[in-house]
Amino acid sequence: MVETSHRHGRRLASARAAALVSIALAAPVLAAPRAASFTAMSANPCAGASTAGPGAAFMRMILRPGAHFRLPPQTARQKARAAHAAARSRARDWADLCRYQAANEALEHHPRVVFMGDSITDFWQYGDPSMFTHGVIDRGISGQTSAQMLVRFWPDVIALHPKVVQIIAGTNDIAGNTGPTSERYYKDDIEAMVTLAKAHHIHVILGTMPPAVRFWWASRYRPAAEIRRLNAWLRRYAREQHVRLVDYYAHLVTPQGTFRRSLSNDGVHPNRNGYKLMSALARKAIDTPWPRPPARAARR
């Protein structure tokens, strides 16, 4: 009997302790309605965010025809710092929605054409500024994958009400810039952007990915075959969806599958000569008369 009583007492003590802990944990929650609201939502989440584009020295290596492309050596500490800074930036603004927020707000008129893409598109505005006049604007962001582009497709394309959008994506998906992915995920992102554009009566131009046999920032990969495969899918998808396609790949590639040396310094990005060639192709696609967009269905 005494042992049973002791066991019963220990159970009661444990129950009391658990109850006290529960009350202590619940107290802040119960008091929350009386406290000021505090969340991650902000009236200006881009305050203090960096919106800088690529550095001038790097762009000279990329764009000047014949320039020797070589990244400066980094110590282990410098690499670690750069990786930490990149991780903090992704955590703050994963899709880089802040990059063009101010530029979008400053627009006085709806653009005629928006170029959406990654570094291939981002560097275009430096490689051939003449392309981005008369209502044509650049909304490319270096390093982005198709998933990031899809997240910012509304503020950087739909909300600007252009007549045409060009989309070039995929290089960084293959390089794994935002982690492991799949061809199906990439195709889903392209299909989603095309569907959004069509739903808002925006004409679509799909651009094929430029050639590459190696990425200098992800050198373990050999992307040539997958680039060919996904470009073949883009051509089929464009035909099925009755959207325009500009086959940049076909004009930039050698018979061996590499980027033509006269058109690229790093084997991945066009130089100024490459961008001039791409601009001529883009202008032809943009300026060819477009069919009338389908009329909106009448409400019953």
C-alpha cells in the first residue's frame, strides 16, 4: 500500500509539473492579442536590399570580343564569405523581387516588350544597349533558374502590361543554381509562364538556350546533351502552343556543340558580337506582324 501511494504521489507531481509548463508556454500566446502585431510582412521589404547588377571588370571579360576570361583566384576564406553572402541574399529575397522594383515603379508608360531571363538576358542590356530602346526593357537576373523567374513573372512582366514577352531560361536549372531539379519541373515553369502571359493577352517569344559544354561556376557538369534535349522540347512546345520561337542556339553553336569562339569569351555567355547577332534575331521576331489577340469571352 505504501509503495502504491508513493507511485500515485509521483504521478500527481508529474501531472502538476506538466500543467505548470503548459501554462507557462501558453501565457505568451494568450497575451498575444493584447501585444502589438509583429510579423515578417513589411510595407517596404526591399529597403536596404542590394539591386546592383554585375561588376564592370567582370562585364569587360564577358563582353569585349577576344577578352581573356579568367576569374580572380579566391582563398578558402573569401569563398566562404561569398557563399555566406549569397545564402543571406537568397534567404532575404530568394526570387530577387527587389532587383527591378524601383525601375518598374518609375516606368511612365507600359513597355512594348519585356525580356525575361537569367544572365543571358541580364548581360544583354550591357552587351547591346541599342536593343533596349523604343519600349523594349530588360528584366533578366544573373544566376536565376526558371522557378525564380516564375515567382517574379507577375511584378516584372504581367503587372507592366507589355504587348510581348521574350523568355529565355534553363541554363541555371541545368547547373543546379537553386538545388536539384528535373526536366519536368523546368517544363512546368515554362508552361506556367506561357500560360500566364497568354491569359493576359501578352504575345510570347520563347528563346532557346545558348550552347555550353561546361559551366565555369559548376564545372563538374557536362550540360551539352541536356541543353540540346531541352531546346528540342522548347521547339516542339512553341509549335504546339502557337507561340514564336527564336532559335538562338542554332546560330551560336559549332558543329562540335560548343559556343562559337568569336561570339563568346567564356563558352556560356555571348560577347558583344554574340549579342548583336541575337539582337538581329530578336528584332525580326518582335517586328513581324502579330495576329490579333483572342477577344475576351463575354460574361453571361
